[in-house]
Amino acid sequence: MRFDAILFDLDGTLLDTIPDLANAANAMREELGLAPLPQATLATYVGKGTPNLVQRTLANNPAATVPDPAQMARGLESFGRHYHAVNGDAATLYPGVLDGLAAFARAGVKMAVVTNKPTEFTVPLLERFDIASYFSGVVCGDTCEEKKPDPMPMLHACELLDVPPSKALAIGDSVNDALAAKAAGITVLAVPYGYNEGMDVRTLEVDDIVTSIAQAAQWAARQ
């Protein structure tokens, strides 16, 4: 395998977290006097971090008004409280994740998670699903000054793993992953089962599309 490091997105790539995110988002909306939204709608708001999710969720209102700073502060506090209460309850590992992680581990490559999800929610999820031990680094939405699609989190992960970007492979499900990896000079694969803000993954500028993390390990072994 020509890669020395594999960088994984979390939501929509390793774990299907939409049920918990949607439950927390709708609990926030109810608390702030708004009607619940369909899970499919809320799924299109996931990918650019919690503040973006909360802002877009609150902006979906009868008057289509963007939340002001005070509303955002209330929304963030409410969402965080509700998400802490349900984080991981209805989430599931995608098929092929455990087999893929094990295959990469057998190949001796270093692995890291690079996600826009805050640390306070990311680490408990990795531990709850017993996959934290696979990762030598975890870069979250509050680790760096910028989030994906900026390349900074990808480059930071490479620094943590002491691997040059040219020897890293990123795997994600969205335009944020594709843009961040490409800007960092990192080879990138996309999985088709994630969120990608409601857009077709085939529109992404990636090196290839794989059906699972297990297939990603097979793809990487052939390079």
C-alpha cells in the first residue's frame, strides 16, 4: 500500500448519526417554539459543523428569517444539551466499517478521524462504538481555527500522524471532504451512502467512489 495514513470523516462515513442529530435538532426546535422537521430535511443540513446545522435548522421557519445572535446562542445551548442526552443512542456503524478498519490496521497504516463535529460529541461516539483504539489522531470541528472544506484540519491530521499529505488517503461522504482533501494535496475517496447535504456523491471531484470502508481498504491495497 502506497499510503501511510488514512483520514476518515465521521458522520455519514463511519457512523450514521442522523437519527440522533435529528432528534436533538427537533427537540431544540420544540423548545424554541418551532414545529419539527422531517429527518430527511435535517440530514441535508449536516456536514459543516454544529453552528451551521443549528443556523440552518432555525432558519427553516414560517418567515424564513435567519436567527439573530441571541437566537443562535439559545439554539446552540439547547441543541448541545439535547444532543448530549441522545448522542449514540440511535446511531449505527455503516456496513463494512469494522472490516475496513481492521484491514487498514493489518496493513500497518496510521489512522485518524477528521470531522467537523465538536470534540465533546466525537470522542464519546468513538468510544461508545469501540473504534477509538484504531485512531492515532482525532481532529474535530473545534480543533483548528478552520473547519472542512478548508484544508487546515486535513493538514493538521497529517502533522499529528507525521505523514506527508502525498502519502495520505482521505475517505468521506461530502463536498466538504472532497474540497478539503484536494486543497491539502491528499488523495480522496467518497462513499455513496452518506449525507453530502442532499447532493449526489457522483458530482464530487474525488479520485474514486467506493461502496464501503472495506472496499476502500481493497482499493488502497491495489494502489
